[in-house]
Amino acid sequence: MSARVPQLREAVHRRDEPVVRGLARELRHTVGLLGLPRLFRLSQDIEYQMPGPDPEIWHSHCHRFCDLLENIQWSLQQKLLAN
């Protein structure tokens, strides 16, 4: 996850939809294993929904997904340091 999240953030910034969709699919497996159903569904939305008439909504979902992944990654790192 630590390598994929920065790649996802960059792809979202470039608005590279195929790469964003592929990374969302890859990261969905990780969030599924971590037991995070809301993030799992968000990754599905990013992968399968088209930007539609208002692409900013789709891109805001992508940014939200990145933010949440970064928060989870930080939390996991803190827990590992505490142990």
C-alpha cells in the first residue's frame, strides 16, 4: 500500500483514469483484507463508475480515497512503532 498510494495520488492529479481505476482495483484487495467495507465500496465506485456529466464528483471520490488510505497507512505505522 505504501508504494501504491503515492502512485494513485499522482495518477489522480494527472487525471489518468485508466491508471486510477487499475490502482483502485489493486488497493481494493488490501482494504478488503483490512476489513474496511466503506473503502472497499469506494474503490469499486472509482473503478466501475464513469466520471459522467460532472467529472469533478468522480475526482473528489478519488481524492477522498487517497486521503483515507493515507490516514490508514499512518495509523498502521503508528501502531507498528508502538509495538
